[in-house]
Amino acid sequence: MMAGCLGLFVLAWGVVRFFSVGAAIGMCVVAMVIPPLAAIFANRRDPEDDWWQDPRWDDPEWEKPGHDRDRPDQEPPRDPEGRQ
């Protein structure tokens, strides 16, 4: 997207302005809109990303030494034989 933005600027003022100044200005306006859109699309969150629902935030023993930080207290213990 950024290469397209730079290409529009260079093409507008290097070539198109000799034929139509209005078209060159229009190309620059379009090029001006591309960087904010690129930033919005690049920072969009994935639908599967659920960082705001991390159960460890509700874990009262999160900061205690020796506490397993990868398994919050709210999760049931896992049975090695597959039984529940």
C-alpha cells in the first residue's frame, strides 16, 4: 500500500501535472488517504484473538511465588488418563 502511495505522488507531480493539474491533485488526495488506511488494516485484531478474556487476570494467586502462571486456578486439573 505504501509503494502505491509513493507511486501516486511521483506519478502525479512527475507526469500527470503536465496534462491536468486537477487530476494530479486528485491523485495526491487519494495518496494522502492511503497511509491512515494502511495503519488501520495493519493493526486490526484477528477474530480468534481473545487477549481481553485471559482467565489469568481473575486468578487471585497470580503474583504469588511458585504459582504456575501457565495454568490459572480457574481451569480444572487435567487428568493424564483422559478422564474428567
